[in-house]
Amino acid sequence: MLSLKTFVEGWDRFFYSTTDATALCSFRIMFGLFLFLNGISLVEDFEVWFGIGSNALVPLQDSFTFYKNFRINIYKWLSPTEFSAWLVLVTYIATSFFVMIGFKTRISTIICFILMVSMQNRNYSILNSGDTLMRCMLFLMMFAPTQVKYSVDAYLKKNKDEPFETEISILTIRLLQLQFSLVYLATTLFKLKGYDWVDGSAVYYTSRLVNFQRIVLPIVFDYPFLVKFATWSALFIEFAMGSLVWVKELRLPVLISGLLLHLLIEISMSIGFFEWVMISSYILFLAPKEIFWLKARFKLLLPQFGRA
């Protein structure tokens, strides 16, 4: 039987042990890159998404009254002008870039989060699962020591002979990992409530969503047995990413399966940055030696100036 003492000791090791910051700081770089690209992608249709004029999809005043409970919305405290709207977007892009390179990381992450949430509350009609995921992950990153490696902050501290301690508490990594797993578990449970995923036909219908199609994969979605195999395989992989990924012996096979699933979705469908944010989150489950192995094999462009 499991004793209370054994449970408490296991709990402490799981949440409060120390670990190297390599995985967390590598995640910050990739996640910051997608935050930055997300901001850049909003520039082209700025007037429609966030403008003040008649072309705006959601009028500014409507965005203030859509949510009844309290919501972070910096637009409430700014003058209702095009300049203010542009200022929010440009500042978001700048701070997301600072998050990526690790410059004034803590304050940049906080400001980036406030601006992201404000823009999402400004135009709720264009939100997708990728936006929700970025918001959740960025919130947790505000409390994480993501600046201690591979960052401008680490480089500046090292030049002052005051390098960061790169052995950090694993707590914030665990919280990010749990958030990651909960996305998969919630998705699996939601899909099991319907009949399309249970009877194996869901992938057939998603492959016919013309507005989301990037390319049409030949043959795969034209035969019932292949459609069912693809549907049930995707469902099992999502369940595994929420549960079996925590089993040490199964971790790498599950991560590889999830990577292939997201790459296939990205190739066949255009659904924002969701796939890439999920893929970048896989880094959180890698040991430092595994990241260094990947870096050596695939020549990952990780900044060298932030090395401790």
C-alpha cells in the first residue's frame, strides 16, 4: 500500500525538485517566435480586426459590453483613436520579440500577456484554439524563470560576472506541462461526447472543410477504413499526449506520434498557430541532453550568447 509519507515525498519531488533550465528557456524562444509571428499576421487586416472606423468588424464600444464579468482590456484606458489601436499592436509585436530573445524577460512577458488578452477581448469574433492556448501558456510564463539561459538578460548578467543560476525549481515547468496535457485530455473527452469521433467518421468531415484546406491529401480520406483508422489514431494519440506522456518509458514514442499528428494537420489544414504552439510545447518534456542531441543533429539555432 502507498503510505502518506511516500505520497508526500513523491509530490515534493514532482513539483518542487530542481532541474536544468534548458527545456524551459528553449521553449521560451520557440514560443516567443510564434507570438511574434502571430502579431505580424494581424498587421495586414488591422483596420478590420482592431480599427476604430466603420470598417471594424466589432465596434470598439461593443467589445466593452460583450463580456459581463471583468476582463483585461487596455483599450478602455486609451483614447479611441487609430493611433492608440496601432500602439497596442506594435507594442505587442515588440514585447513578443523581447520574450523570444529574452530581453527584460519578466516585464516583457507581463506586458505581452496584458496586450494579448486586451486584443483578444477587443475582437472576440476571430479567436481560435491557438489564441486560447497562447494566452494560457503565456500566463504561466509570467511566473517562470525563462531568462536564465539563451537570453539577452543572461548574456548581460554574465558580462557583469553575475550569471544566473541555471538550476531552477521544476514547478513552473510542471504547470506548463499540466496545462499542455489538459488541452489534450479536454479535447479527447469533448470528442468522445459526440458520435463522429466514436464511429470513426470525423476526419472525413474535417477533410471536407474547404475554408480550412491547405492541400488535399490523396486517397487517405476517400476510403472508409482509412478514414476510421485516421480518426481513431488521432483520438488515441491525443489521449496519449494527455496521459501516457507521463510514463517515462512511453514519453518519447508518444511525443513523436504527437509531432507527426500535428505536422500532418498543419500540412493539410490552415488553423492558425495552434499546431506550432503545441509542437513547441513538446520541448518542455525533453531532458537537457535530449535537447542538446537535437541541436547537434539538426543544428537548431539556439543563441549561444546566453549559455551559462
